[in-house]
Amino acid sequence: MTRTRTGTALTRPQMDAPRRLIGGRTFDFDREVAVMAIINRTPDSFYDQGATFALDASVVAAHQAIADGADWIDIGGAKFAPGPAVPIEQEIERVVPVVEALRGSGVVISVDTFHPAVAAASIAAGAHVINDTTGVHDPAMADVVADSDATLVITHSLAAPRMPYPAPHYDDVVAEVRTFLLARVERAVGRGVPRERIIIDPGHDLNKTTRHSLELTRRLGEITGLGLPTLVAVSNKDFVGESLDRPRGERVEGSLAAMTVCILQGARIVRMHNVRAAVDAVRMTEAILGFREPAYERHNLA
């Protein structure tokens, strides 16, 4: 069911519970977009290739992201892409110290994991959000979140964790992503996670081709119309690079364009690498939409 309402020259999704208390901060996703920064404590991370693998480097990068305006820090200890399994204890050792270092900073702390044990340790250390890129592949993840005050991000993907999924096929990628998300939301709710603590993510590039990700971006309103706050992770992804013929280090502008199109269709959390540029683009988009007032007015005023 897609429910919309007319806003400032646009059609905006009607969310069931747009006001969310997350990590001590209140977000009004009816009129606000949160910028999620990315901190990867992995030696083989997709974008920075291990630049924040060292604990000190990851904490410094997180504080820089906060200074640049990030609302949210997402910490990962194992990347999504196929590869050898990272032992659970090792993943905990990577993410928990960063969570502890950021506790009390005023930022929302998120941990990107598909292991319930890592989620439990992260929440105990002070994480406010669990970002499961396997869409509650393990139902025990919902149990862990249900037993806490944490928020759960449910992301669409098809492969088993860290396993390849070559040549993905969809008859209608948006319809199938929508159906998956509805089913996984029901799974989480059925195991005790309140709907008002669930966020959805269509999973750009995750077990999808470039054309699939472009179609998801073009028709994102069908996802945001589900009535839950929608997160999009489009930053520097291959669908941007393949659309523009740009290598990984030259995709900022394309990423910002994809992000803005998603916001205009109702995305309310954006997961981005280049935080300062993303914050400026988000705040400008909010101002155009009438969500926020200009920082000041001088031009052509007496």
C-alpha cells in the first residue's frame, strides 16, 4: 500500500511514526534528513581500502565526521562483499571499542553487522542502531534488538552472508524488494521489535546490477510508501561508477545526485562517505523543500 500526501510541490510519503527517538535524539523524518557517516574497521573496506582499520584512525575519522555535521556514525567490522568469514569475536573486537569511544558524543551510533552476538555486544557497549544488511537473515537478530531499546535497519539482499550471488535476476526489482522488506518487517515485528523501531533500506547494489539500482532509485517512492523511514546507501557505489564511467575515487558528484533524487522521493537517512559534501547537499535540499529555514538572509534585503 502506497500512501502519499502533497507537500511543497512534491508528493511525500506518509509515515506511520515519523518522530523517532534514537540515541537520545529526536528526529522528525517528516521534515528532516539524517546523514549517516561510515566508519569501516576492516582492512579491505569497499571505499577507503582500510584507511580507518586502526582503532585510533577510526575514532579520529568518526570525530571528524561529527565535526562535519554527521548525525549518525555507522561502524562496520566486516564488509558485505563475498570473502572469508570474520570470526565473531574478531568483529566484536573491531567495533565495540569504537562504540565505546563515541558514547556520549551526541551522535547516533550504529553498528553494521549480521551477527546477533555482535549486535548484542554492540548494544551493551552503547550502540543505538543495528544495521543488518542481510535483512534479518538470522531471526535471532530480531530477538536481540527486541530485548533492547535499539532501532533495527532491515536491508534487502538475497545472498547468504559474505557469499557471492552472480547474475541476479528480478522480474520487477522494485516490487520484489518491496515484498521482501514487508516480509522481513513482519518477521521482526513478530519476534517483538516494535514497528516504530524499524527502518528499511532497499539495498542499492546489494545482489543487484547497475540497472536494478537505477530502477530502485527512479522508483524509490514505492519503497518509501511502505510507511517506514527509509535509509539509502548510494555513496560511491558501482551503479554510480558504471553510470558515469568513474573510478571509485571520482564518484562524489554522482553519489550526491543519486542521494538527492532519493530524498525527493522520501528517503530520510542517507549513508554517505563524503560527509561535509553530503551534509551541505542534504541541508540545501531540506531548505528547498521548506523543511528548514535559511541560515541567514541578506540578499536583496534593505
